[in-house]
Amino acid sequence: MNEMTASWPAEAETLLGDLVTLRRAIHREPELGLQTPKTLAKIKDALAGLPLELREGPSTTGLIAILRGPANGRTVLLRGDMDALPLLEDTGLDFASETSGAMHACGHDTHVAMLVGAAKLLCAARDRLAGTVMFMFQPGEEGHHGARFMLEDGLIDPLPDAAFALHIMPNAPHGIFAGRAGPLLASSDVLNISVKGAGGHASMPQDTIDPIPVACEIVSAIQTMVTRKISVFDPAVVTIAKIAAGTTNNIIPESAEMTGTIRTLSPERRAMVARELRRLAPAIAEAHGCTAEVHIEEGFPVTVCDARAVAFGQGVVEETFGEDAWLTMDNPVMGAEDFAYVLEKVPGAMFWLGASEAGSDWRSCCGLHSNRMVLDESVMARGAALHAALAERFLTEGFG
């Protein structure tokens, strides 16, 4: 085992108390969207005194902290996201959210703490770094395109040679790192369909054009389209999650509104699904004398992990923590991540870190985005150590 790699876990363990304190402080005061000033202030306080150059931009409260080693070599980016979710926390933790309607239910508080830990570890080892490390503290991951804005603001210019991110998973085996080459997470688009008919008295439907059964038929047709037109080897998920129509029991409404999500694993499938939906809904509506408008709001692209970066990450995990610490995933996850914007421009990878309580049945733990999600904070030392090991090894060797 590489001597430097072997030292990271032990060094990270000495920081765990500070990481827990930082994570809990962020957890108490969660912030939503692109503007997270309280979280930014906590990060700056934690980084104070370290030999870092700081960059901020006009569009977000995102922060790039740059550590330059003595050698002018490669550059590697490590990313942690900062924002919370619009949820009412129900964990009973003594450091639970004090902000009504906001909660760190996706682990971004731990991502920030792990990245701060990595910054401290790597700053202490600055003299042996063969290049530059960029620490990307990013708000607005939960649907707000924070990574894209930070790229557009020029905060990551010039682009690094590689980029890595960690994401905790509370319902996965404790301390296990997982990843896969190719698509790791799906693209995510918002689908809105508005069906317009002609309202009237509910007792005389023949004198109206009822949009509700037409909306229901469109929902059924979407599911048929997905199963009959789309290959299982390049899949899509289209879910209508909300239908809204009408005001009371005896009025047929003028319109019905539907909203949902589209998830795909390739740009080609993403474009095809959008094309089919724009054809299908208006045609069904017209057959019944209605009209339908389809609006698709593009969200995050597919998160694609570079095969070299995944193989590199697996090697670093196994050397740092042992072969049993790595799991190669068979399938992608149909959730979405805006780290995808970085990976469109820079070769790299995102890895999962299992954060279930040590010794617990991880299958029964509440998952991400649950308002009852809890995790084992001890895994943050492993996360910080892996960040540091990935950065140091890449600066020294590249992808090999």
C-alpha cells in the first residue's frame, strides 16, 4: 500500500469531531436554492487560516477554494453541494432543522463537512502535492442548476483535468463506496400538460367537452408509449405525479392540468421522449374535441462517469480502505444530479458512500429525501479521506 494513501484514514479520524460539529451547525440552519449565505459563512469560518485562494461569483453563493501545491502540474476538482430540501423535518434529532419547511434530507450538510475535512487534510500535505486542488462548494443542486451557474460565472476556469464528487446514501451498507462507468444518474425534465375543453353542468356532459377523461386517457397513453416504443436497454421513466381539475362536484371544468417528471439515460432517448409527448397529447386531445399544450422544462442532463475515472477511484478506494470497501453497481439510479454539468466538460466520476448506522439493517433505513432520514456521521471521516486520496493520487499519476 502507498504510504501516503495509507495515512489518510487515520488523519481524517482526528478531524471527525470538527466535521460533526460543522455538519450539525449546517443541519440546524438549512437553506434552499442558489442563495445559501449562512452555509457559506460557516464554510469560510471552517477554512479560515488555510492557504487557499477563494473565488465567488454573481449568480450564487457558491465558493471555489483553490489549493496550489509547489508543482505546476495537473488540477483536480472535488465537489460538495450546500443546499437543503423544502421539507418539514421529523427526525427528533437534537440538532434538527430550526428553519420551518427546510431540511438537509439529501446529505448535503455531510458533503460540505467532508469537503472541508479534505481541504484541511490536503492543506496540511500541501508540500507534497504535484499540482492544484479546486474545492467546489456548490448551492442550488436541488433543481436550481447551481453547478451550471458556477460554470457560467467562470469560477472553474480554466477547467480542471478531472473532477470527483461523493454522495452519501443512508440506505446502503455502512462505509461502502460504490460507482459505475457510464450513466450513473438520469436526466431529469419537468413535464406539464394542459388539456382545454369546454365546461358546464356536470349533469349535462353532452353539452360540454370534458377535459378530465381526456387527461386520464393521455396518462394511460404515456405509459403505453413508454412500454411499447422505448427499448428496455435505453430506458425512460415518465411519471405523471399530479392532476388538477375542477372546483366542485357538479361542474365540469374548462381545463385539466398535469405535471410530472421525465427520466432518461441518454441524450438521444431524452429527445425522443420529448418528441413523442409533444405528438401524443395534442393528438389524443384533438380526437375528443379538446386541445392540449405540452411544456417540457429541461432539468439536469445525464450524469455520465468516465470509465477511467471510475477505475481510478476503485483502485484508490481498495488501496485506502481494502477491497471489501468497493462495490461496482450493476445499474444506474434514476435520480438526477447537477454534477452532470461538470462531468459534461471534465472527465470524472461521482461515488456513493453508504451512511447507514454501523451494524444496522441498511435496507430498512429511510432513504434520501425522506423527512425522517438520519445517517451515521462517522462515515464522514472516510469521505474526507477518500477525497484527499483521490486528489493526491490523481495529481501524482493522473488516470494512469
